[in-house]
Amino acid sequence: MPITRELLIGGKDVPAASGRTAVDVNPYTGEVYATVAAAGPEDVARAVAAADAAFAGWAALAPFARRAIFLRAADLLDARGEQVAEVMAHEAGGTRPWAFFNVALAANILREAAAAVTAPRGEVLNAQEEGTLGLAVREPLGVVAAFAPWNAPVILGVRAVAAPLAAGNTVVVKPSEDAPIACGLLVADVLREAGLPDGVLNVVTNAREDAAAIAEALIADPRVRAVNFTGSTPVGRIVGTHAATRLKPAVLELGGKNAVIVLADADVDHAVDAVTFSVFMNSGQICMSGDRILVHASLAEEFTQKFVAKVAALGTGDPTHPRTVVGPLVSTAAAQRVAALVQDAVARGATVLTGGGEPEGAVHPATVLTGVPEEADLHHAEAFGPVCVLDTFTDDDSAVAVANDTDNGLTCGIITENATHGLAVARRVHTGIVHINDQSVADEPHAPFGGVKASGYGRFGGRWGIEAFSNTRWVTIATQQPHYPF
């Protein structure tokens, strides 16, 4: 029997006001895994009202009491590995290693949030007036509208709420229709069990056809003071426009068209392992996945031979099988979209080194292409699947030019045994994140995470996350009566 879940509003599980529901489908089997409430605008208003009512109490709660909730939640999440593995496999086709990685990183995001609660916040300023003390004080914003995506559901579900809550805000989260439990309701379950007060975190699930209306209703509500969105660049543009029209600050972490550059002094075996992980972890459905692999011409033959052989041997198929690396994409439609990108590239002259062909349901073969021309859709579009394009370069200038030839700018990997050389190249790459002698996929809770250009704006992680979801106020204290000219 499918799981049944309702909305979470004001600490209570409640049906949608309309009584409507939506199905949550297993992408590998095609079977219905869960049925969730399908919210309407009236449910959004209820959730925002609950968050608004809870704001004053949550913001005033002693920092150590708030910190204790995050620490308990981290431990509770750590203990839920098996549950998360089951939910992620059924909802989004996630493999077991990917699920347990989600648990570990998400738990540490909660611990970093706990640390941020009691970290020093604000500054003492020099004042122009004699006898006056100036303060720069950080204070929470109010209700934050959060949008959590399906691809790294527990990591990004936690990240959607952790920093806003740590800063003293309350949250209404709209999880993805493709993983409403893993990136919304499960996260809320953990925080509720840890002692989060009623109304501080509310979850509004919806039917796919209502997504745009629910998002707009949530952002437009005047009680919502900020927006937190992780997802694709096209949807991010819409969300950012809604927020900007209403003069609400937003943090947008959007898509990537990421390069991994293998310099001439790289260790080839390390490079092969690093690139394989970068491209095919979670079947390439990570915003940081390596789409473009740029290899120095002097290493191209050896790298290509070893890389193609490794990719061809990757376990593919059932996400619950312990040896599966490339599981199903989030849906059959997603696999068909990736296949269309590959077919278009081949039709325009690209060569398939391994993979290609038609997907089996939602499972697309691990694919490596070379010679993809500029007019191919794949040259510009984010693959977001188990596909990469292999190319060569002869000098740093040409590698940097290709890496920067994209509207996006999220992350980059530079494989080299010479850190000085790697740093010189890294300084020229236009991304928010770059990893030297490592690949493009990495995330640490205390580090500033985010992109440039069409990959979004704002930063998650550590103090940057707190700053993103709080206001800085200038407060002065006159220790003696000021003099006025009239």
C-alpha cells in the first residue's frame, strides 16, 4: 500500500482544504510509492499564518535552547540511514551510497546550524559623535519561503531550512513534487522529533500542475520576507522575478555547466577516478556534476582509454542493488530528455565513446561523447544526467576559454599535481566554487556555497548562510546628551 502523508501546518498533519491529493511515483518501477496532500493557495496562506504566529517566540527562544534542537536533530537524522535509503530509492531512484552520503552531510549541516546559533553576531562601530556607541546588529527577517529540490533531497531539504531557522526565522517549505517526503516531510519529522516548536517549520506539498501557482502564492504573501530557492536556472529566473517584483531578498542556487580540467602534470589514474565520480555520482543529477571534461592533449590518449573503460564497467539499473552506480533518473521523461540531447549531438557530428542509445524506462546508459559541435544543444544545456563531453586542449588559455564559455558559473575541478599551476588556472575560471586537484562535486557545511552568472546569487554555509537570512541594523547609544544646532 502507498504511504499517505498530509501537509504540516502549525505542528499538525492536515489534509489540503480541497481534499485533493497527488501521487509520488517510483521512477524505477513506475509504481505509486506515496500519496501526498495537494495544497492550494488557501493552504499556503494557512501555512504562512502559522509561521508568522510562531516567529516571535522562536526568535526570542534562548540561543542554547535553539542550538540543542539542531544538535538533537543531527543525531536523529544520523540514525535514520536505512529509512532515508528506502525513501530516496523509491522517490528519486537514489542509490544506497548516495542516500547515506545525504544523511551524513545533512546531519553536519544541522550541526553547523547549531554552531551558528551561538556564534558572535554583529559588530561594535566607531561613532562620529563623542560619547556615542554604534552597533551593527543582525536580526532575523521573519517568515522565509523555501523551495527544496529532489536531486539531493535530504541534503538540500535540510539546507533549505537550516540557516533560516538558525538565524531565528520561521519557514514554509515547498518540497519538490518528485520527492516530497525526502526533501520536505522527512526533514520536518526529524526536526519535530528534536523539539522544534509548532509552526516554526511548515511543509506544503502540491500536485505538479499546481507548482507555479503555489510558488507564486507563497512568494507573494506579504508576511513572507525572504525567498530561498535551489533548482534549475529557468525556474530560478521565475522565482527571482517574483521575489524582486515584491522587493524581497532571495538566495538562488541554480544550475551548472561545470568543467573538470585535467592539466598536463596530473596523475592520470587519479584524474580518471575523480572525473568518473564527478560525472556519474547520482547519475549526473547534481548541480555540480562535471558536464565537460577538458584533458591536456599530452594525456588525452591514456586518459580516454582508461576513462571509457571505467565508465563502461559501471553498475547500472536497480538503485537498491549495492553495486549500482548509475541508477534511474528521476523520471522516464528526464531520461528521454537526456537521450534527446545525446541524439542531437550525434546527429550534428559528435562521437559516442561509450553508452548512448535509448534509455530503459528511467535508466539512461552512462555515456561519454567527444567532438560535440557548438550548434548542438548539449554544448550549452546542462546535461543533468549520466553524460559528459570529453575534449582536449593544448594550453591554459584554451582550457580556461572553454570552461568559461557558458552562461553558468557554479563550480569547477582542476586536476594537477602542481598546486601553484592549479591556483593560477583557478583564478581565471569564472565560478563561485573551484577545487584544485579534485573534481567539481564537493560541499562542506561551513564553506560559502553558491554560483555566479546564471548559476544564481547568495551563499549558503556558515556565517554566509546566517547573513543571507538576517538583516543588519544600525543601533546607536548616546552616553551623553548630544548638541543640536537649533
